[in-house]
Amino acid sequence: MKKFMDEDFLLQTKTAIKLYHEHAAKMPIYDYHCHLSPREIAEDQRYDNIGQCWLGGDHYKWRAMRSNGVSETYCTGDASWRDKFHKWAETVPRTLRNPLYHWTHLELQRYFGIDTLLSPETADEIYDECTAKLQTPEFSARNLMRGMNVKLVCTTDDPIDDLKYHEQIAADGFDCKVLPTFRADKAANLTDPAAYRAYVEKLAEVSGEKIVDFDSLVAAVDARHAFFHAQGCRLSDSGIAYVPDAEASAAELDAIFNKVMGGAAVSLEASDQFLAAFLYQASKMNHSRGWAQQFHMGVFRNNNTRLFGALGPDSGFDSIADHRQGPGMIRLLDRLDSSNQLAKTVLYNINPNDNELFATMIGNYQDGSCPGKMQFGTGWWFLDQKDGMEKQMNALSNLGLLSRFVGMLTDSRSFLSFPRHEYFRRILCNLIGDDVENGEIPADMDLLAGMVEDICYNNAVDYFGIEL
């Protein structure tokens, strides 16, 4: 019987095997969207044990553990890391056909050289071996990145962040470029008036702008945008449920702002008006400084009120949303395009029903200024698994140009997540290999190899234009 997850894992044809091993595997990693901690990179963090490194903050694993009947004590609670790891080891055999099973064993193989399958019987052996290796300098945060041939990561950062850790990393001359990404969601999130007021007061302090209305709010955000630009930032990101199909006058926007700053809640209609106006202004900033912008859309967040209250956001209580995505996107993108202020844009959906919508939306605003100016982003969050990635690439292939795709990212908080790029690359090569074997595309290895290397790395380097 063939060994599980051997060197040809997921590669089902000779063409796929050749494309992966001779071309995809050698390409560096360009991780243009993640949630790694700049502090941990700056301080070259070392981890006490594999439980801390693997389970801390990983809501993917927490969801699986809860589904397996594991108490919250072992997910986000105060159980020891070894005990938490044991509960994860009990869960792993139950994750068959879930991408967590593949990711878990890819990470054990690639970082620790462990081929043993994780289970209750092997938990202590694997915990001890991984933990011992994590004590060595070779397993510091920076060396974990070096070991995966990572050339760039873009973290996710709030406008009020001082970026001191990015400055420290740059001053150290670390051979992997680490840049911030501008994520101004909180500046337009009106759901909690008290939290919003506190945020605006902090934004005013760090920007040096007196914020009294919508225009001065935008001016403060623009001041921070300029600061981020000076620190090398060239990407923004918006994590939103949808782009609102809404508009408001200047007077209406000021009234909404003042009402929230006064501590009163506003209607969903008013929130949508405010967000739509803010996204338009932020998008113009991105164009003015030559940035690329990203929009992550389609999530119902924090669905479990009880546990959200106890644990806060990003704890594993989110789901795919079924909002109508088209009208608001058209309103925003067309308005920007009409005045020639539409920046390079990457659109990510999380509902697979929207694949064809997003894949065709980007074609409306390609303007010939650069290859693939408008991008349909890779399978994201609940879709960053084999089926989701294949569907995204098939939709893009059918309705756009897969060859101009900027490829994969980790979207992760873990330094052990870089094998997700390998997972994507194997799936990509297998997809192309199937077409060759079926006679649907030519067996021209020079043509195919160039396409694979471009999607894995070169396209992103060219698209984002960040000097490495």
C-alpha cells in the first residue's frame, strides 16, 4: 500500500508530479496576507512547547475540538498545554476528510520531520519530540520562516498601531521582508457606540487630527495611511460582511457620526450608509498612494452570543454568510473606476455560491493598465481546503485568467502554517495535470511550468510591486 502523505501526496498524474517537484516546490513563499504577530517576529519568539505554538489562538482547531465533545477548558481555558495537546490528539483521528487532518500532518512532517500519525497513543511521544526541538534556536519565529523559504509577509494592522515592531524588524535587517497592512475596519464599525468613541479618541491622538465630523475622521485615517506608507505598507484590507449598496449626503454622514459619538445606537441603514462612504474614501487613499486593496467579504461573525461574551472575537463562532454581494460592489467599484481612482483590487468571498459572481465582477473593471489588475482572491477561511480551492480556481479559469492569479496566502496567526502554500501548490499542479492527461490543455511543459511558477510566486511579486 502507498505510504500516506508521501512525496506525491495529492499528485495523481505524471504531469502533476513533474510540475510540483520540478517547479512549484522550489518557489519561495510570498505571504501577502496573514495575522502573524509583528512583536513575535521582532523578538524572534521561542515557544515553550508544541501546545502553545499549535493551539494558542487557532480557532480552526478549537471548532473541531468542540465538535468532538471537548470541554472549553481544553480549548481556550486554563488546562495545561500538554492536556490541551492530548485533547487535540484525541480529536485528530476524528478529523478525517477535514483539511485539519492534512494540515496537522503536513506541519509535523515539514517542520519536525515526524511521519507518525497523531493520535492518543502517539500524543506524548510527538509532544515531547516537538517541544524539545522548539527549545532550539532553529525553531525560533524567524528561523521557522527561513526554513519555509518565506521572502515576504504582510501582517494585518490597525491605523492606530505605532508599527514599532515593523521598524525594529527592518532595522535588524531580517532577510524576510515584514510589512504592515492597513486595516481600518474599526474606523467605520458603529455597532458599539462606547467602543467606537474610545477608538476615535485614540485615532485623533495618534493622528494629530481633531475629529469632529465625517470629513475630519477621513483626514485622520489619511494621516495614518501616510504614516503606514512611510513604513513600507503597500496594501490595505477590509474585513466586511458586504459592501453596502447605500449613499448619504455630507450632512447625513455627520449626523450619523455625531449620534454614535454621543453614545446612541444607529440603524442598520445608517451603518451601511456610513460604511459605504468610508470605503469609498479609503479606496481613494489606496489609489492615491499606489497601493493594492483587499476586500474580505461574506462572514456572519460572533454568532454565539454567550461564548462571544466570554471569549471575545476570533474564537471560532463565525459562519458563511448569505448576503447579496453584487450591488454594493458594483456601486463602489464603478464609482471609483468612473473617476480613474480604482486601485489594484483583490476580492475574496467566503460563500462558494458567490464564486462566479466574484470571478465575473473582476472582469468588469480590468483596464489594461497591468495584468490582472482586478483579482479574484484565493479560497479563504472556510474555503481554503481542497474542494474550495479547486472551485475558486475553476471559476477563475472559466471566467478569467488563472495564469494571472496572485495565488495563495496563509491568513494565519501561526508560524507553523506555511505548509498551506504547499497544499495549495499541490492542488494547483494536480488540477493542471488532470487537464493535460485528459487532453484538454497541451503537454507543453515550458508553458505549464511558467504558469505554475507565476501563480506560486512571480505574479504576486509583480502585482504588489514591493521590492524584495
